[in-house]
Amino acid sequence: MIIEVICHEIEKYRREIDVYALCFDPANESFSMSYCMGDMWGIELKCPLAIRPTSLTFQSGRVSVRFERQEDADAFAAWLVEGEEKVREGFKTMRG
């Protein structure tokens, strides 16, 4: 799934990060990723950032996440990269 991170502050700002999956809880306005570690499945990796997107746009296999400030967009993009690394590492530990 391609996550396109954009921001309103800098019109040309655009980062694309490929992740296995990304969940968004509209009630809490929070992001998370699900991963496994060994024989433990469905572990939730919650985004620890206290930032909220200004909009989300879903298109087949692609999500655009817009933030007001570049600082927030950069922080979210960094979390996506770190989270995806953890998800991929978890898949390598799968048993069963």
C-alpha cells in the first residue's frame, strides 16, 4: 500500500512510503499498523505522535494523508518508515 504524505504549508512537499498495511481509527483520529512477532499475531503498533491529518483520501491501494505543517508530515513519514521496518522484521520471525 502506498502512503502519500503531503502538507498544506509547502505545496510541492510529497513523500511516498510503501507499507504493508495502515489502519486509521476515525473515533480517536489515530493511525496504527498490525504486525506479528514469532507466534504472536495481530500486535498493534500505534502511532505515538500527537498530530492529526487535515484530510485522508483513499484510492485503490493508495492513501493520501495531508497535514497542515511540514514538521507534522515529516514526523508521520518517519514513523511510517520505522513502523514498516518493525512489521517486516516481525514477518521474518514468524513460526508455525
